[in-house]
Amino acid sequence: MNTRARLSYLLNLLGPFIGLILVVGLFSIKPEVRQGFLTGGNFKIIFTQTVIVASCALGMTMIIVSGGIDLSVGSVVALTSVVGAKLLELQSRTPPLVLSPWIVGLAMVGVAASIGLLNGTLIASFRMLPFIVTLGMMGIARGSAKWLADNQAVNYDEKSALNNLMALEEPYRFFPLPPGVWAVIALAILMAVVMKRTIFGRYIFAIGSNEATARLCGIRVPLVKLGIYGLAGVFFGLAGLLQMSRLAVGDPTVAVGLELDVIAAVVIGGASLNGGSGTILGSMIGALIMAVLRNGSNQMGWSTFAQEIIIGVVIVLAVGIDKLRQRKAV
């Protein structure tokens, strides 16, 4: 590896960390903001806010590395949260339908995985564009969530064990972190191993680099794509579970625009929208950057529209950096 290639590799590896340091430093300039921003309690809130985007980013990383895209993320998260809340609501009726938290959680993840498999089938078997398929699924899932919830928030017994996944104990200290945070960290480590050390992970990179060549090499591209979108659906379902646990309600209008944050997190983390490159670690740092941006903006007292402008600029910059990386790689 020559000097230029090594420098490019180091920049891709360290870029997300440098970005995170710069963002944290930006919100630490003003002393009055720094006192509330650089605290254990605030970073606990940031980590809690990160896990929704981070869980989705685990699935989106696979999809983007394989050369695809999924725009239905936010709608799937909303639908799964409504499904979970409706199942928990049944326990408060007469006669009650008692379901264990495990069954409710598996049902939520199963719904999202089924949607992912459906997306994968349409994309792989019928060779439809991922953009079009998932754009359509965005509307289908959001509409289904509103229909199932009767266009209103679904309340359930707040004593449900599922609410403990995102419970903030000792809110003024960093530890202990909610179980949901530890679960996403563990899954991120597992997926990093899968992407780098397994045949399935190598197939994902091969398909994203050159799908035609991957087919000629004997890779069963449709089957791998089906697995990618199905597994991504599992992570989207987990995000819906964590969202419901955090809000203690099933809201069909939640997570609007979440897919933009997720895609931005993955691209900021070093993944290319053209496929063939990306890391789980980079995506997790990208998700953390997005959460720090929103939290720091609130600490600074910036208005909602200003925060939206900032996030939009970050997304454009992330795509611009991706294009710059591709030009240097040629």
C-alpha cells in the first residue's frame, strides 16, 4: 500500500471520529452551554437518543454497502411501535389477553422483518429499483400504522416490562445506561464481525462493488439481497421496539424523516452511496454525531427550523464528501 493509499485509508477510518470531536467541540465553546452539555446525565440522554438511529443504521449499512437504499425506515418503525402497543393494549381489556414481553417483542420484529423480506423479494426477484420499492413501502407502512391505530396514539399499561428497555435510572449520571443501549452496542459488535469476517459479509461488499461480477463469480445475488433486506428489517423492528419503550406509547406519526438521519449517519460514517464500502463502526459514530447535533442545538437554544437547516446541510456535506472520496479513489 503506497503512501497516498495509506493516507486515504486513515482519513476514511478516522474521519467520523474527527467529525464527532469537532461537533462536540462546537457545542462546548460557550461556558454556559458547556456546563449543561458536557455532563454525564446529558450524554446519557444523547446515547438514549442515538439508539433508534443506530439500530436502523445497522440494517441500512448492509443495504447501502450492497448498493441499495431503503426509504421506508421511519414508516416501519412507526408501524412496529403501533403493533406492539396494540398487543399490549389487549392485556387491559376484559377478558385480558396476556402476552409475555418476549412474544410482543418478537411479533414487532417479525412484522418489520416481513416487510424487509417483501422489499427484498421485489428488488431481487423482480429486479425493481430499491428507491421505488421502498418509497412505495414508506406510504404503505405509514398508512397501515395510521389505520391500525385509528389515526391516534395507542396507549397501553405503562408497567409493561418492555418500558424498562429505555428507562433512565439515575438520570444525572452516565451510568447505568438503559438496557436498550447495551443491546444495540452488542448487536453493533456482532454485525461488525459479520460484515468483516463472514462469507455473507464478503458477499455484501462484492455485490455493492460490482453486481455483475458477483453473479459471474457464482454468488447467488437474489438470495443474498433477500437476506440483506430481511435482516435489515429485524433491526428496524428493534428500533420500533425501542421507540415504543422510550415514548411508552404507539404513535403512527412518529419517526417521520428518520430515514434521512439514518442514511446521513451511514454516509457520514464512511459508506458510499454507490455501494462497496462502509463500516459498522463508522455508522455508529455517524449516528452519534446526528444525536449530538440535535442535543447540542437544543442546548444552544436554537429553534426547530434552524436545527432542520443544520441537519440538511450536514446531509449535503456528507454526500459531497462521499463524491470526493470516489473521485480520489478513481
